Amino acid sequence: MSKCKVIAVANQKGGVGKTTTTANVAIGLARNGQEVLVVDFDPQGDLTASLGWKNNDALENTVSTMLDDYINDKEIHYPSLILTHSEDVDVIPANIELADFEMRLVSVINREHVLRSCLEPLRNRYDYILIDCTLL
Ligand SMILES: Nc1ncnc2c1ncn2[C@@H]1O[C@H](COP(=O)(O)OP(=O)(O)OP(=O)(O)O)[C@@H](O)[C@H]1O
Ligand SMILES: [Mg+2]
């Protein structure tokens, strides 16, 4: 069984420190020798930008590409998707393309499990996967 802990950082209120918490907890865990992946799940892409990818709209592969591949039965190419931050934290970035994803998921069966399924193959690589959520 995978020892990976997957933690969603979520709150109904905006601007309460979700992104800041995700980044700092991730970096703290990595400094303690844990293998950490953060997933930016907010179309604002603040986590991606705060970790150094300021021009995130130029990124070809993001969390929305990953979800898109999954729902279209395409193979997800994780190596081109996952970025590595200098603090030894891996990052699945996001940009504005995630904004309309909810609409595209409407007709997908088991849509509430899509992100879980996409992350499943990564669970044996990481001790922690932290997801920076958008507003609920
Ligand atoms: N513990 C803290 N103490 C003081 N300021 C903080 C703290 N955590 C975050 N902030 C500040 O609060 C602001 C909002 O933080 P952050 O972007 O992390 O919130 P968020 O919940 O991710 O926002 P959003 O809902 O837009 O995604 C930022 O300016 C950040 O620097
Ligand atoms: Mg945020």
C-alpha cells in the first residue's frame, strides 16, 4: 500500500492563505527529507507563480492538460508535466486554462474521481501530495 498522504488545502473563503500554506508546508516537508509534490488546482496559478513560474500562461503542460488527457483516454506524460523547484519540491502547475474545466467535466462519468485517478500513478513516488484548491 502507498504511504503517500494526499492533502487538499481548501477553504470556502478567498485570500485566507491556502496558497501560502501549501507552498510553505511543502518546502518545510522537503527540507525534512520528504518527497513532495504540489498540485496547483487554481486557475489563478498563484502557487505556480509563487514558486517561480511567473509566466504560467506560456506553460504547455499543466494540470488542465493532465485532466484533459485523462478524460480523453490519452496517456498522461508525467515527465513533461512535473516541474522541479529548487527547494526539491515537484510542481504540477496551473494556468487560466483550468478555468473552464468544470464545464468540460459535466458530461464525464465519475468526474469527482478524475483528479484522484490522475494522481494515482504518482503516489508511490511521493511521501506527500499537497493540492492548492480554488474556492469551493
Ligand atoms: N500566515 C499569514 N500571515 C500573514 N499574511 C499571510 C499569511 N498567509 C498568507 N498571507 C497573505 O495573505 C494573502 C493571501 O494569501 P494566499 O494567496 O495564500 O491566500 P489564498 O487563500 O490562496 O487566496 P485565493 O483564495 O486567492 O487563492 C497574501 O498576500 C499572503 O501573503
Ligand atoms: Mg490561492
